[in-house]
Amino acid sequence: MSETKMPEDEASIIERMDVFFKPKSVAVVGASRGAGKAGHVIFRNFVDNKRRGLFRGELYPVNPNEDSILGYRCYPSLPEVVGDVELVVVVVPARVVPGIMEDAAKKGVKAAAIISSGFGEVGEGELEARVKAIAQSAGIRVLGPNCLGVYDSYTGVDMLFLPETKTLSVGNVVIATPRPMPGSVAIVTQSGAFGVAAIDYLAGHEIGVSRLVSFGNKIDVAEPEMLLYLLHDRETRVILLYVEGIEDGRRFIDVAEKVTKHKPVVALKTGRSKAGARAALSHTGAIAGTDRIYDGLFKQVGVLRAGNMEEFFDMARALALQPPAEGNSIGILTDAGGPGIMAVDECEARGLDVKRFSDETIRRFEDLKGEGKIPSFATNYNPVDLTGAVTSDMFEQAAEILLEDPEIHGIIVLGLHHTPALQEDYPDRIARLSKAHTKPVVACDIGETEMAMYIRSRFTKLRIPAYSSPEDAARSMAVLANYGAYLRKRGRFDEYLRSYLEWVGSQA
Amino acid sequence: MSETKMPEDEASIIERMDVFFKPKSVAVVGASRGAGKAGHVIFRNFVDNKRRGLFRGELYPVNPNEDSILGYRCYPSLPEVVGDVELVVVVVPARVVPGIMEDAAKKGVKAAAIISSGFGEVGEGELEARVKAIAQSAGIRVLGPNCLGVYDSYTGVDMLFLPETKTLSVGNVVIATPRPMPGSVAIVTQSGAFGVAAIDYLAGHEIGVSRLVSFGNKIDVAEPEMLLYLLHDRETRVILLYVEGIEDGRRFIDVAEKVTKHKPVVALKTGRSKAGARAALSHTGAIAGTDRIYDGLFKQVGVLRAGNMEEFFDMARALALQPPAEGNSIGILTDAGGPGIMAVDECEARGLDVKRFSDETIRRFEDLKGEGKIPSFATNYNPVDLTGAVTSDMFEQAAEILLEDPEIHGIIVLGLHHTPALQEDYPDRIARLSKAHTKPVVACDIGETEMAMYIRSRFTKLRIPAYSSPEDAARSMAVLANYGAYLRKRGRFDEYLRSYLEWVGSQA
């Protein structure tokens, strides 16, 4: 976001938030030798990342019962640490947290991530208030309590107390909480468990993550500051926001409006139902509020709302890999009639237009038929159904016609791999063509066995998000059209597209 | 369905349909030596299954240009085949199909699956009418044309022209169109491509399939007869129905009402939108009809309608593995607050009730807290949130309380595996408990890497369908409640449950 001028107060927020992501020194209070303990896993994450050269700050374990942990000299308390401490990660029982915060104040700590739970969410509001008061008077910025803190794939800050692997009873080691590769998606979440589930999901779909931040009870740092921070974060292109309740609506509106002009923000807001709102209250103490109010609020500021978890992640994949659509007219290319109809149904349900192609485009398909390049029995009005006789050549030629049709703003390719003559190179061919154009392309292949996995993974590697159902592909195209419409309304479409293309170019 | 008395006309329909699934003799007209050709793949499927002892009928290739194929003597035409032919599979160009059907009539063939396309769906209505007239006057029952025919995991009838494996350009062989293992789900589909996609999906989710039948242009055999057939089919417990349009609504209603009292029928009806209806017309010539009419029709006869493809399959998994719910009061058990709220939201959106537990159940949880068996900060009003401190023991004890609560009719277990102390045996423990009860249990674990895959797969093996999002789990519970409500309305709940439990017992 080099083109964004940064007001002074924003600059100061960025500087303060930076401590959570790029600390020069970190103390883990409650660091432990005990294998399964949170204080062990977190300290070890830092140690491992420091050895890899990823985490570059100073690192101090604090625990009065240990002399050293993993080769690091252990300090009995924060004030006794030899050296500055910018950031503390607090992993001790709730009742001792106020004392730790007083120590942190003495030590001149700038920021604290309080992982410990046992505060407002279980009725210990008074304890929480004490922690808040100490932090405020000392000017310490706080994440949490009752949170996961930060995972940063670029700087090696990893406060996730969930170990990357687990050992099964038979002795096999398996990935349990994967750390996703560096990427462009940031996750901002009130629910820690959900944050971890998110990185497991995204890692499995080969989508890289820039930073994850979990707020928990958010006694201090909340959504608005974090959104501002991510607006100016070069690595982040898409922001995923999981919320149960937003406290300062006005501030959220101000910030979200700024951010969504430059980067898409996708929100999953839960506690929609009565029982759900009750559950949210006992989860993070969030007041879920009337769902319709959130709907209106999000729409107003260009936040793209997901209806459920899967849609949330599907939207992220689309926005991370493809540009927005300049209009809502969609072309569908398929080798399977039934799935083609499913995609059409979902497109229309989402406000996209799957209209009959222009005469010119229909004529170009007729020419291909005349030349024997696509089957004479293919349908070519939209969807284009190349039928079970499809080959990679046919997919390529048909995609080219749709990419060149100025009346089509986005393309859904449903390439079911089962057809006998279709080779595995068709994702590569379509991706190569699509690079010469700026309209979004999304793909779908149905199936859960080898070839389907390969095709979807190959598409993803080529920056074309590939889904396992036609409806998922259609709704992902819808979010690209919706974000495009919002940017146009704000007069920012061209600027966004330019910045997006520059960024994609820089990644190649 | 031994308890169902079969009227005489039904018995005769079953006998005629049996020829498609259990033919004593099959001729493949258009059998070929050419590796990629449909006529080769289909013939080879039969040859392979005969060698395995799975297909037990006689087998004849018919092709005037070959002497033998895969060791089988090849006949120039049907009338020249030495031996009876009950069923023909027709894989020749559309224009020669009428001649083949005349030959079939001469030969005394009982049934024909016409795989070939190039009929009504591409404007060749006259050709289609000729084929139909020949078949009718000869009393030959016809599947298709423009269809995939039949796949039967029990009898080895496999007309799928999509090869099981493909060889990638690097030389590696991968599964492309898996043949699912024998199981209890039948697939009845108008779209062939969708049928294949369905078995790829179900195979990947380890759900067995009894039979798949694809109708295509359905000039003869259509949904009603096939539903009747499957009603009396011992292997089939759940029927999946993909339709673009139903012609004989009255007949469909009569039959569907009969079937749904004994076996759940799940329908995916596409062509809902205007553009979708247009696409359906050019796909299989189906008149999609007003969507609301179908909605009403399905509801009236107890057909469970899926909103999209993924829901369709998710519903199948739930109904294949779990009994229906006797009411709509659902208990949710989780180790992750956020996902718990998502499940609650979706439950309420689907008409399920996630009400505060009874005093007795809340007290039982308080007792566990008192004994230190679950965390004191766990919430226990519904959802039960055992938090990130969960262990397998805690999941087991909490599940037991919910299973024993007579006011709860179904349980959703959201066991996110990421929590540090949760062992991989919790699916086994929950499954063991649930066997002593008749209320449905569904599960969810979020993530796409190793441990999540293991947990979901393990649950599935133990007959608990496990989904990758809380909303998917909730909507699957909803279908179990909806089917339960329909059965109760018809006074068939107890009978269904008894028959279901007997069947599960026989599988163990």
C-alpha cells in the first residue's frame, strides 16, 4: 500500500502493533520443560524459528522453577531479565496474571499477549478488569486474554500452543496443527480455536497465510487497530475476519471503509441465531447484536460477508488468487451438463448473469464445430458444454473465446477429469491463456480421489482457485463480482486492479 | 424390505428391471480393441469383473470389424451371437442405433442400455423416436440414450465408459474414475457426468454404493420404475436422485410415497433458475418446470431435497450411517467455542432446537466439574464447551450424559483435534457409547491436513458421519430430524428404526 498516505495517528498505531509481529525481544512468561504444556510449545516455537533464522529477536524464558529451558537461561521473573523486553507472551494461570503485568510494567514492556484463559469468559470479570487497569496505566498494549496470540509466517513469531505434530498411540507422528507457508491471507479472529482450524484448512488447500491474530476477550487491541495494521502490511492482500461481536461500531466503520478500498475484507460473523448469540456470550463475552445490523454495516463499508465457514475460506481463496470481476456477466465452460446447470443455478441465486452469448461468440463456436475442433453436438449458448468428448485442446480453444469476449466478465471452468480423452494438462493451458487477460477465472473438478485432487491442486498452483462443487465455484465467482462492484462504486476498480497485477507480477 | 407385500405389477417391474442389474447374458454392441474407446472400456469392465468372479453372466462382444476382443470371440451382429442375450449395451454412433435395435428385437433381447449420444439432446428427435418405436413394439426396455447405463457393485455390471485409471504424461497411473466399494447408497441420475462425479466423491469419503443408474434422455425407463426397483433392493438403504425434470408427476408421487416410508430418498433437482432451466433443456431435453412445484411435490411425498451438490452427498452420508432423529432437540458437544456457535446458528436456521439443557443434565455436568473430571471453566448449557483443555475422557463422559438425556434427540460432536491433550481415540470412545443408544450422532473436525483426515475417516468407519465444517454437520443432523419427522407423521418411525437397527446389526 505504498500509494496510501499514512496519517500520523495511523503511523503510531502501526508502530505499536508492530511489536506483536516484529518484536526485537520476547519473553515467554510460563515457559516450561513439560512436553505437552502450552508454555513449552510456545517457547519451543520461538526457539525453533530462531534456529531457522526466521525469528530474529532476543528470546527469554521466564519461570521461577527452572534454570534453563532448551538451552536458554531461564529467569525467575520479568524484572530480572538481563536485556530489554518489548513483548511478553503470558502463559500462566489467570490468578497470577495481574502480578506478571505489574512486573511487565516495571520492566518497561510495550506489549503483552495474554494466552491464559479464566477471565471474563468464566465470570472472572474483576480479575480481567485488574489486568486491564495495570496495562492501561503502564501503556502496555494487550492481546487477549483467552486468546492464541499471533502467528506470523514471515517473522517467525508463533504463539500457537497447539503443537505442529501429534504422536499417535501406534507411534506414528502426524501433522496436527500445520503452520501454513508464507502467503497473502491474514486471519483476524476472536475465536482462537477457529483461527487454528483456519490455518489447518488453508494449509491443506495450499493457501499461504501472512499473519494470524487472535483476540479472545479483547480487553485492549481489537478489530479496528488490527485492520489498520494489515492495511499497511505489504504481505497481506486479503483479510479474513472472524467476529462474534464488534464493540466500537463507529470506529470499525471508519477503519473498514479505508481498508476495503485497498484490500478485500471477508467477514464471518457468528451468533446469528438466538441460541447462537447466547453461546457467543458464554464463549468470549461477546454481545452478538442483531444480525441484520451487522449485515447492513458490512455492506455499507464493503466488507464481504460469508454465510458459513466453508464459504468464508472459499472466498479467501478466490480473492487471494484472482482479480475482481468488472461486471456480473459470467461465462460457464463445462464438459458435464448436470454440473453446468448447478453452476448456472447458483450464479443466478447470487445475482450473477449467465446470459446467452453474443452472436459473435456463438459464431466463433460454430466455426470451431465446422472445423471439427469441438464436437458438433456441443452446446454453445452459455454454458458451453463440450461434453464427454472433450480434450485439452477443446478446453483451451473454448476458454480463449470466452476470455476474448468483452461482454463476459468472469469465467467458470467445470473440467470434470473423468472424461476419457481429457489430459491432465488442461489446467496449465487455461492458466496460460488467462494470464493474458485481467478477468477472473475459477475452476471446479468433482471427486475426492487421486485425479480430482491433482487437478484442483494444479489449478491452485497456477493461481486459479479450484473447488470441489459447481456451487462453490459459482459463489466464489460471485464474491469476485461483488468486490468488483464495490470497488467500482468507490471509483477504485482500476487502481485496485493495477496494484493487484503489479503484485502478481512481483510474485512470479 | 421383506416386510413389504409386493403387488403383482410391482413384481413384474422388478423382474424386468432386474435384467439391467443381474443379466444372465450381456452383449456389448460396439465393443472395441481401441484403448481409449468407450466400447473398449465397457467391454473390459465386464471381462475384468467376470475374471474376478463378480460378474456371473455370459458375455459377448459384437463388432463386425473384429474377430476377437480380449480373448472373447467377437460376433459381427447380434442375431449371429450363439446363445441367448438378455441385455445389450449399445455403444455405436447414433445413426446406426435403430438398426442395432432391430437386431436386438430379432434376437429376443429383453433390455438395452443405449450409451450413445446424438439424439434428442442435439435436436435429433426423429432418430430418438425411431429407436423408441422399435423398442416398444419389441417389448425391449431401454435405458438412455445418452446415458452411462448401470454400475452395480454387487453384480459386476459396469457400463461406465470412464476408465478407472488414467496415465499421466510422466507415466504415473492415477485413479481417475474410482469404482466405489459395495455399500448401501444407490444413485439414480439423469446426468451421467454427475453420476460419475458422485461415485468419485462417495468413494473418496469411503461411502459404499449399491447401484448407480443413469437415464440420460430416458425414452423409456425413468425415475418411478427405478425407485420401485430400489425399494425392493436389499442392498440399498438410501436413494440419491439427481433430476433435471420429472415427466410423469402423478406416477412419481405414487411411487415416491411408497418408497420414502421405507427408505430415505434424497433429491437434487437442478434447473432452478431461468438460465438453469434453459441449460437443462439443451442438456437432456428436460423441462425443468417451476421450482416451487417441485419443492411442494417433494415435501408432500417425503423426498428430502438438497440445496446443492455438497449438501446432497452430505445428506447421503448421514442417512447411510445414522438412524433418523425422534425429535428436533439437538445437543452440541465441542472443544472449540467459535465452531460451536456456527453449529448452533446453522441448527436454528434449519429448524432444529438447541435449547438449554434440563436441570438434571446441567447438574450432571456440574458434578463432573466438582469431581475435576471436566474443566471448571467449561460451559455446560448447550453447547457444552469442554475448551482447549479437553481430553478423550472428557469427550466420552460428556457424550454419555447427552446420550442419556431423554430430552435430546441428536448429538453433534465438534471435536477439533488441534487441542494439545486430545488423543486420537476419542472417535472410538464416542462411537462405542453411541452404539448403546438409538439417537443419531454426527461429528465435525476442521482442517485439511493429516490429523483432521484421520479423525474424520475414523469416525466414518465407525458409522458416525464426520464433516469438515460445523455447518455441514448441523445440516446433516437436520436431515436426520426431517426424515424422522416425516416417518413419525406417517406412523412409520418405529418400524423404520427397527429395520435400520437390524440391518446395522447384520453388517457388524
